[in-house]
Amino acid sequence: MTIEVAPEVADALAGGGPVVALESTIISHGLPRPDNLVVARRVEAAVRSAGAVPATVAIVGGAVRIGLDEHAMDTVANADDVAKVSVRDLATVVARRGHGAATVAATSHLAHRAGIRVFATGGLGGVHRGAATSFDESADLVTLGRTGITVVCAGVKSILDVGATLERLETLGVAVVGMGTDAFPGFYLRDTGFPVGTRVDSPEEVAAIMAARRALGTDDAALVVANPLPVADEMDRARHDALLAGGLAAADAAGVRGKDVTPFLLQWFHRESEGDSLRANVTIILRNADLAARIAVAALA
């Protein structure tokens, strides 16, 4: 298998510099064109502005890329044959020399193998509504349960069963802390109604927890840093709930299942909210990229 680490990323890792991994499904499946490419570049710029090196992870032409050049980024953003790739799909896409956008699970796995300790994303996957009968659960959870990486996110996507997801994270040994909050956020919403076990208020506190986890040997599972939207940027809850109900009904009517549910619902939100959810989504990933970079810098102090 070919793994290509971009020279800038390789130099930073070799020199012990701060690096932040970034997923690519938000580029290929999470945001509409041409906004996706513009936002991807803004996210990398946010990491740089906070003092770290961005490493967007994807598969291009069968090669795993840790850090994308302009051609690779454009391919992920605009090619019509970019698969959504979780850990189980990596070998198949590589062997067939295809293009793949890395999910939270795949990005965590590949970034950890490359020696990257901090990862920024939008929202985690989790346990889907109705999973008691469908057994529909994101591979993100299992991967985070066996991968020692710090993930900065806006909680889990509000379209999921948040309570069940938090229970699964606890069972899998994934630690969860809230950045400046006692409430677990749900992507577009600041507060899902569920608490976080631990509150932190600075990147330095997260870095101290990371160091203690390494010293104690408890860093074989992920540390999730839940970073909520500011009050002014979250969606109106009543509107959010109405959009979610409509999206779930539309997905069911269209026979959308499994890993296709999340992109379907995100597109539904983007379209039906007349851009409000897209603006929130962009704010989420930019804020998380900035925070992840500051954590990566603090972890080296």
C-alpha cells in the first residue's frame, strides 16, 4: 500500500512540530460545490494561522495522501467518483486505485499511523435513531475506541441518537471533555440535553490531559474534545427539529439507509434551511480547526 506524506507534513512530524489531521468527507460529501473547495482551503488556513501544519487525509488514485496538494484537493472536491471511505473500505479503494474521501474513522486510523496526535472534524458519527432494530451504528465509534488520537468536534451530529452514542463512547473507553461547556453539543445545537463528564477551558488543559493519558497508558482510545457553536451561530431549536423530522421522513421514503443517511440529511438541511445550516457547518469546522491547532501547539510546550 502506498502512503504519501506531504513534504510539509513529513518535515513537521520529523521535527516534532504541531500537525492537525483533517478529514476529507466534508469536502466531497458534506458541502456543496463550489463551496466545498473554498471551505477546505479556509480550514487549512485556519490551522496554519494558529501555528500548526494541516494534513488533510484522502485517497487519490489509489494512494493514501496525508496532506493534499492543489491537484489532490481539487480531485477530492470535484471528481464524481470519490467514494466515502471508512476503515473497512481503505484496502479496497487502494487496491482498485480509486479516489476516496476519509471519514472520521479512516482519518483517525491513518493519522494515528502517521504519528499525528490531533484531528479536527465537524461532528462525529454515532448510533443512529432506531438502532435497536436496525443495528445502524457508525464505524467512527469502534475506531475511536481503539485509536489514541485527540479529536476536536462539535459533538455528534444532531440527527443521531445522542444518548445512545454517549453510552457507546463510554463503553468503548473514549474520554469526552467539553471545551468551555458542561453540556454535550449536537453539531448545529450547543446543548443536546446531555452533560459532559469533564469541562476544560483552554487548549493547555487538553494538552495536560493528553500528557497524563500517555503517562498512564490510557491513550489507546481517543480523547474527544466537544467544542460547541457560539450562541449566536447555533440553529433555532424549533426550526432544527422541524427540519430533522422532515429529513428523516424523506430519507425513509427514499429508502436511504446506512452510511448514506448522514450525507442525505446534511444535504436536506442545507437545502431546506436556505443556507443557515451550511453557514453553521462552516463555522463549526473553522472553529474546530483553530482549536485543534492550538491544542497541537500546546501539547508541545
